[in-house]
Amino acid sequence: MNFFLELLVGGLTKGGIYALIALGYTMVYGIIALINFAHGEIYMIGAFTGLIASLFFSSLGLTGWALLALVIMVAALWAAMYGLTLEKIAYAPLRKASRLSPLISAIGASIFLQNFVLLTQTPNYLLFPDLASDLPGLSFLKPIAHLASPIQVCVIVMVALILAVLTFILKKTWTGLAMRAVSQDPLMAQLTGINLNKVIARTFILGSVLAAIGGVLIGCATRQIDSNIGFLAGLKAFTAAVLGGVGSAPGAVLGALILGFAESFTAGYFSGDFEDVVAFVLLTLILTIKPSGLLGQKIAQKV
Amino acid sequence: MSLKALKLTLVKAWPGALWLIIVAGPLVILRVNEITGRVEFVAERVVKLLVGAFLAAFLWGLFRQLSGSPEGRKGNPPPLKRLGLSALIGAFISLKVNALNKSRLFWVIVALCLLFFPLMTSPYALKVATSVLIYIALGLGLNVIVGLSGLLHLGFAAFYGVGAYAYALLGHYLGWGFWVCLPLGGLAAALLGLALGLPVIRLTGDYLAIVTLGFGEIFRLLLTNLDVTFGPRGIGQIAPPGFFGLDLNQTFKPFLEANIGLNPAMDLNKVWIYLIVLGLVALSVKVASRLENSRLGRAWLALREDEIAARAAGVNIAFTKLTALALGSFFAGLAGVIFAAQITFINPPSFSFMESIYILVIVVLGGQGSIPGIILGATIITVLPEFLRGSDNYRLLIFGGLLVLMMVFRPQGLLKRGR
Amino acid sequence: MLPSDAPTAGNPILSTHNLSMRFGGLLALSEVSLAVKRGSITAIIGPNGAGKTTLFNCLTGLNNPTSGLITYRPQEGQTVNLTHGSLDKAARLGLARTFQNIRLFNELTVLENVLIGLHSRLKAGLWGALTGNKKTRAEEALALELANDLLQKQGFGDLTKVLAKNLPYGLRKRLEITRALAAQPTILLLDEPAAGLNGGEAQDLIKLIREVKSEGNLTIILIEHDMSLVMSVSDEVHALEYGRLIASGTPAAIQRDERVIKAYLGEE
């Protein structure tokens, strides 16, 4: 039973982080129907800037909650800048191009960013400092430490909080309304005076911030990062987004959680070798049965 | 472009450069030391960062003006459309190709040069040439799926891998030879193409892309984790293709060395493989050009352009998609068998996602749907890295950057599809 | 009395019985029963959103009706149930159509568009395409000839190598009809063929419709808002409103029909 609970918590943690990345994918897709292939790299860059920031600030003597908060803020800020730059250079000029061009451009950007970090930093694994286990005020978690480590609790709670904030942004703010309007009908939204470029930029910022938080959290959870982590994580997060129905934010979260659980249980009960296979098998199966994803809406085509 | 406009572009580059410095700065000048676990300030990169950021911003502005893109046009200088370097090269090459297409003599000369190429060259050049040819075959195969039918396939390397592993495994376990395995490898890939096709018939666009990507990853992960395929260690000592049971090096080499001046380091087995793949490419080009002007080829094009209109013209979508997938995969399977024979050792990383991307780029780089474009694309993708100095990662960095720039400034590819 | 029961007409070439189509909560077609006479020009009229295009989509298999029956008689004495058909199957059975928002193969040439229109009349498959055998080559040559002849006749003389996207609007509409004609259909379904055409072009269209009808043994069904066009070419008119068939009859009878007038002008 304990083993089961452990796997459950592990799956929830993993799924939570996938959800943070998947949301960025799904929001961008909802707005400009683009698979932002380089989104996984933004997550990786978030982890790296987070690492640099944490080493820098802890050398200044910062610890605990202040350190964690500052690290996340720095990572989010830089990831947002990378996301914006990416949009401006690799996607914005291709707004009217055929579908294939932006995707290739995105793949190019992904390869570029991955090797950029590899060359400026290191091709090897880097140790990520343990920012969460000794946070003051979390000692009450000790009794359940055998089931869920503090960092896992931290990840789960933060993801839940972020989802609440995101829901608020999407449902209650003007930006969220504009985003939803653009994803329904970009032309009509522009006619009502919505600045498309602004909405797209904000979507990229929002998505990048979420990915960066995911990057810092994964660093804390696995304690090591390298320049390759973005690729597979990005791929799986996109899988999660597609699973749930691309363009749907709750769908992305649902897809991410399913994926997290599936991987965790496969690794636990079957074999760790096939953990990565599961994601793609699941994807193929669900799309075969329900091509628009779990919560995706089938769009009636007007002819 | 006037001097004044150039100056203006220089001045306009500053804000962009500043932005790039802020964005890229921390990762460039601060490096985490993996041993001490501390952040180091790398002073010698500061100048590089400043110069690099300014140069990037300046060239970006310049390109945008030259390519006459909307943002570039806002400025003072008049748009000098299609004066970009790549456009010039593209126009030049397409002119040449079109003019030469007509002449039969030209093709005879090309064929002779290609046939006797191994006799005049080094083993290294032969290896590169064989790679180019294998990539042309792969590109032509993927072109059926992506270029003609518009099905975005991101897992094509898996089908290439099926061919390679089919030969390696059948050779290892059953001792089957190249000539038996060549059609089998093609068929196995085609069958897998159909197996992938059946569930994805209903999928379109990006969903299809992501499923094919996932399919490719499943294949690679299975190769890595299964014992039958020898996991990550891969399979070595793959036999060269037979030639009527003769040992080529023993039988022919002394004669060729003495009389024609064959490079003594040349392995005749590799020459034989080169000739086989040359034959395959010739056949593929022939078949591909036939397909383009056939009922089936037009059905693929119709599918790419507008699925509903295609159906309204009586095109059976399922059949059309499946034939495209099966046929494209068949090419890949053949290329895979030859690849395994050429390289004699295969392991899963040869069939990774990046490999799929390389093949996709070959199709897009040259100009979608254009056969000369694919030949050009395969040549560039294979030969260019041989010239770029520095580590693999520098090459990849440049490769990634070039992909973005090409899509932004010349998305239609270097050559346009001629009609 | 339904027109299908008219004694002189023979069996209708296409008829629907209680055809209904529901999209979620919206009833786009409600129990529509109508019949199209062989060799006639039949117009479907009605205000926007009346269900005209949905009717077309059901007839051509793009949508399958929620309930009801569609019967197609390609020849006398031959009956095909089209209720659960599909677009490509309907096309192969001789129903060719155009679309309200023109659907051409934009990146392909005018000639290629028409060649694809010939698709269901040609036979070459994978093997033929791969080997390029004699039979395939002969068929290909014949296809080219047919397509070129058709294009000449429709006035695309020097435009065969032009990309479809580069044609002006009027010619795009004409090309779509030409592509449909290439299939040598039994029934030609035109969805708003005159929409967006200027006066001269609309006159040409009327001429074209009359010509193709008199030349081939063709039945034409068209959706149209241009009443003068409807009145001048059609033999029979069906009027739809809110998914219901409100009137069927000759153009003259429809013009006098009170419910049709009400549907178009609204109630006071």
C-alpha cells in the first residue's frame, strides 16, 4: 500500500510539472495554432537561470523561502524574455506562412537553444542545490516523509496554486478574455480592437513563466539538470496537451496528470525501461480512439 | 542599398543588440563550474557577447530589409525584394537545372561521372557521396508523404531504422544475405507504415505530426530497451552485399589498381554499395517523377491542398494516405538496408528524432515537392557539416539557427517546384 | 402532392424522405422530403441559415443525416441508398459539387485542378503509377486531352499553367464548376454559383448552366440567392426555411407562394 501511495505521489509530482509545461504549449496552440517546439528549451533555460541565480544568491548568504522565491522570480523573468525573443524572431515573421514553416522554425530554435546552453555552460550534468527540503515551517511534513518528500509536497502545492492563479487570469482578467477571444476567432477579435501581437506576446510570457517554474521545481526534485532535459520534457508535455485536447487548459492539466501517473506506475510495477514508451503509446491509443483529445472540442467545419 | 540606409540599419540595430545582451548575457558570461559548484564570471566572453549581439541584431535588420518583409519596409529604404543571398543562389541554381533538364547529353555525362566517381576518389569522399545518395533516397521517400501528400511526418527515421535493423537482425540470427534482405527491409518498413497509417487515417495536421513523432520515439526506445536488438550496444559486423559470391577486393582490386589507378585504400565493397545506392537513387528519381504526373500523385497533391475538395472529386482519402505512407516508408526501408551494409555497425541513436528532422529538412530545404531540390538539400545537409569546423555542437547550433533564418527569409525552399 | 408523383416525370433521380439533420441543439434540417426530376434544373432557395448547404452536404455524403432517407437512381431501374454515403463515394457515383466558399487546389495549376476532377473516371493505381506501363500512359494521355479540351471550351485557353490561386474571382468560380464537370457527373450540385459575380459573369453562368444541361444528360441542383437567375434557369424550385421545406413548385408558382414571400420579407 505504501508503495502504491509513493507511486501516486510520484506521479502527481511528475504530472504537476508536465502540467506547467503543457499549459504553455496549449495556450500558444490555442492562440496561433503553432506547436511551439522550443517550449521545452524555455523550461530548460528556466532551470539553468534558476541554478545560476540560486548559486549566486546563496553565495550572498540568502536561504530558505526568500532564496526559493528569488530564484523562481529570476528564472521566470529570464524565461519570459527568452520566450518573447523566440516569438519575435522565429514565429512572428511566419504568421501567414504555411503550416510547415513555423514548425521547422520552432525545431531549429529548439536545436539552437539546446546547443547554446550546452556550449556556454557544460555538456555534463550539473548539481542543482536542494532549495526545498530545509524550508523553515515545513517540519510538520516529517511524519509523511516516507511517502512524500518535502519537495514533492512543495511541487504539488505550488502547481495547485499556480493553476488557481492561471484560472483566475484566464477567466477573470481582460488579458484572459482577449486570449480566449483570439483563440476562438483571431480575425473577429482583431476587428473588436484586440491587439493580436500583444495578446500573443502575453501568451508567450505566461507560458514561459510557467515553464520556468517547472524548470526550477524539477531541478529541486531531481537535483540535477543538463541541457538535454528540455527535449524529452517538452515532448511529453506536448503529448499531455494533445492527450487532453490541444487548446484546452483543463485538458492539458488532465493529460499531464494521466501521463504522470501512467509513467510512475509503469516504472514502479513494470520496468523503468519502459517509462518513456508509455507516454507515446498512450498518446497513440487515445488519439486513435478520440482524435480531438480527451477534453478537446470537435470543431465543425464550415464548407 | 544606399550607404544612408546601411547607416540607418546600423543605428537601428542598437536596441535589438541591447535586448540580446540582457537576454543572453547571464548564460554567456556566467558559467557554473561543475566541479566546485560555483558560478564563475567568464571575462573573455564579454567582448564576444557584445560583438555577437550587435552583429546578430544588425544582420537581422539587414536581412529583413533585403527580403522586403513588412517590418523592413517600414523604414526609409525601398524594399529590394528577392535580393537576399539565398534567393540569388536559389534563382541561379533553378535556372541552371531548368536549362539543363532538356539536354540528354548532360544527363549521360552526369551518369558517367557518377558511375566512375569511385575510381577517381578517396575512401572518405566515397563515404560522403554514399551518404548523400542515401539521404536523397530518404528525402524522396519522405517527399511522397510530406511534400506531395502534406502529411507532416516527424518519425521517418524509424522506418529507415526498420530497414537497417531488418538486415542486421536477419543477418545476425539467420545469416540471410543483403539481396534477400533488401526487398524484405523495404517491405517491413512499408508494412509498418501501413500499421502506423491505420490508426492515424482520421488525424490531420499537428495531431498526425505528434503521433508520428511519438511512434518514432517508441521505436527508438524499444530498440534501446529490448534484448533482441542488443539494446544500446547496437549490432556490428554487418555483412557487405554479395556480388555473385565473389570477394570483390581479392578478385578485382589488383587489376583496378594496376590499370586504372584506383586508390589503394579503397574498399571495393564500399564501391559496390555506392553503385547499388546510385542505382536505387536513379530508380527513385524515375519513379518519383512518374508519380508526380499520375492519377495517384495528383490525388496526393489534392489531399495536401484541400481534403474536402479532394473527396468531392472522388479521391478515397484512406487509400491515398495509406499508399503515401507505405510507399514513402518503403523507400526508407531500402535506404536503411543499404545504410546498415555501408556503415557495418548500427545502434539506436542513428534513428533518433534528430535524424527524422534532418530528413525533413532535406525535403523542405530544397523546396517541397521538387526532386532537384531534394538532391540539393541532401547534398547541403551531408556535405556542409564536413566543412564546418569545431565541435558537433557548434555545427548543431549553426544548423538550428540556419533553419530559423531559412524559414523566415526563404520558406519556400531554395528551389521552387517546376511545372 | 409531391413533385415525384407527377405522372410524366418518371422516377426522380434523387429524392429525400423525411430528412433531418441535428447539430447538437440545432435542427438544421427537419423532415425534408423532396424529389429532383431527371434532367431538370432544380433550385433550392431560402433565407440564410435555412439549411440549404446542410441539405447539399447530406446529399453528397459530407454529412450523414440524423434520420431520413436519401435515394439516388443513377439510371432508370437502378436504386442506390445514399443516406449513409460519403463525399468521395457520392462523387464516384456521379454526384459532383461545388462549394459556397470556393475550394480549389490553390497551389496547383488550372490544368491539375481539372485533372484531379477527372480522378473518378481514371483507373490507374499504385502499380500503374510506379511502372508507368503502356495502359497507364495511354490513360494519362487521354486524361490530358480531355482536360485540355474541357478547359479550351470553358475559356481557360492560355491559363492552363496558371496556379489556381492566381486566378481572378470569377474565373475561380468557373474553374470549380469546370473541375466538377470533368467528372462527367450525373448530377451537378452548385452551391451559390452566382454569389459575388458581376452582371456579365452571371449572364455567362446562366449560359454555361443551360449549355452543360443541354449537352450532357445532366441534372443540375443549385442553391442560389439571385432570384432572377433562379427564375430564368430552373424548372423546379424548393424553398427552405428554418430547416423545413415550405414550398415546392415551378418558379412562377414559388414567386406567388405566400409562405415564401413571408419567409423572405418577414411578417408584419
